[in-house]
Amino acid sequence: MCIRDRYQRRVREDGGRQMAANRIVPENIKEYIPKTIAAEDIPPDFMALLSLILSIAGLTIKSKYCTLGALLACVSSIGKYKSSEADLKQLVCTVTFAIMGTVMMYMAPNR
């Protein structure tokens, strides 16, 4: 017995009363309007800040762990972005510093 047959049998048993109770009233339907968020109200992204700090530390003290931590924090920050809260300048800055720190770590000459 499939689901459709069970549903039709149930409707026949209660005489269609349940279907009448489940009808949607068009007057009660409201259009969804997403809230706009001002630039000042965007919550801070601490993983992006951590990525910037770790990549700058990795560039200055030549630490592989700092640059890899910056790369992981950058990926985590990108994964948590919402399209309504995305700040393109912050995203580009975070990604650029994380990649630059990683590239400079492995491409720079050894001293």
C-alpha cells in the first residue's frame, strides 16, 4: 500500500473534514521581505581578524605554523560568511594575506 492510497483512505474515513481544515487562506499569506543590514551593524568576524594576525606574524617571524593557522582561519572565515553580511574588502584582504604568507614562507630564500 503506497502513501497516496493511505492518504486517500484517511480522507474518505473522515469525510474530507481534515482537508477543509488544512486549506490555506490567501489573505493570510504575507510576502517575505529580508532585513537589510547597515555596514555599521555587521557583527565582527573574529576568524578573519585571527587570519590577518597570524599571516602578519608568519611573515615577520617566518613561522610555518602561523601561516598554516592563518590559512585555516581564512578558510573558516570564508565558510561562515553570509551573503547579506559579506564585506568584500575584508574578504579580499584576509585571503590575500593568508595566501601571501603561505607563498612567502615556501618561496622565500633560506637565511
